[in-house]
Amino acid sequence: MPDNNRTVWSSSDGDQRKKTNLTPNPSPGRRGASLPPQQQTAYLHRESGGRGGKVVSVVKNLVLTEEDLKTLAKKLKQECGTGGTVKDGMIEIQGEHRQRMAEVLMKLGYKVKIAGG
């Protein structure tokens, strides 16, 4: 019968094997609160790679909390009348809607740059 009560070396902090990092490290620019729109530039891209030829409009480089990103994505989806999602700190809106998205973001106070073809 195996001995289940064997001694395991531990430091003064206890058994390090039992400690897990349950909170992931926030990505750069995502720590703390969101920056105000006047201090940010939104970059609007058009992407179709890996989507079966379907086009999405992507908003990049915003320093917002996850909750603020979701709120902004909801507003953009409503204004464009289409679906979308928040993925990897970017907002993806289905279809080619960069011009309409630029108008909405500028009304909210963001500086906007449209990139891509």
C-alpha cells in the first residue's frame, strides 16, 4: 500500500503547487479605468480573412474596460443595424460599416482613422 503521507518540501509561503493564478493578467492598456473618448483615436479596419469571404469592420486601439467595450459595441451594432462582437479587446461589426461607425464614434468624442481598403 503506498504511503500517502509523505513529506513535501515547502517554502515559508507554504506549498506553492496549490497556488494558482485565478485572475489573468490584464492586457496592456486594459488596467484600471477607461480613458475618456477625447484622449483616444479609434482605428477602423476592414477584415475578411478567415471568415469565408465575409467582411467585418473592426474598431482597434481603444483603451476601455471590458464592460465599456461591450456597451460601445452594442451602440455601434444598433446604429449599423447588424450583429457583432467584442473579441481580443477589439469590436467587430458584421459588414462594411466603417463610414457609419466613424460618424457615431466622432459624435461620441473619439478621433477616428479609417485604415485598409
